Amino acid sequence: MPTERQASLASRLQKEAGIESVFPVEANAVFVSMDERLASGLHKRGWRFYKFIEPDVYRLMCSWSTTEEEISSFIADVLRLND
């Protein structure tokens, strides 16, 4: 069962950035499809996540300590890089 933070991350990525979850959000991970340019840009901004399935599925992890502010910062960076 996803926590509030994973659900928030998945929902906001979909609503604000048009990035859909590839798999149902059932635990502390959100799996999304994003292009290499976006993933590389996010890595350069200090975000840490990993490619899960080739060619473009990435695993975004949330912990019990992930804050809504961190999610907002991540979403803001996604939106800046997608402009």
C-alpha cells in the first residue's frame, strides 16, 4: 500500500507534468517513463534515482521522511527542464 508521499508524487507528476506512472503505486516506489534528457537534467540538479527497465523506465523512491517540500522541489525541476 502506498504512503501519502508516494501517492502525492505520482499524482503530481501526472497532473502537473503529464508524466504517468508505468506501474500501480503500491509501495514506496513510483515507476515512470521519462526521456534521457529529463533524467540527465534531474541528475545534474542532484536528484538521485535509477533506470529500472530499459529504455526509459525510472524508479523514484520515497521514504517515510520524504517531505511535501521535497516533492514540490522535484516537480518544479521537472517542469523547468520540460520547458
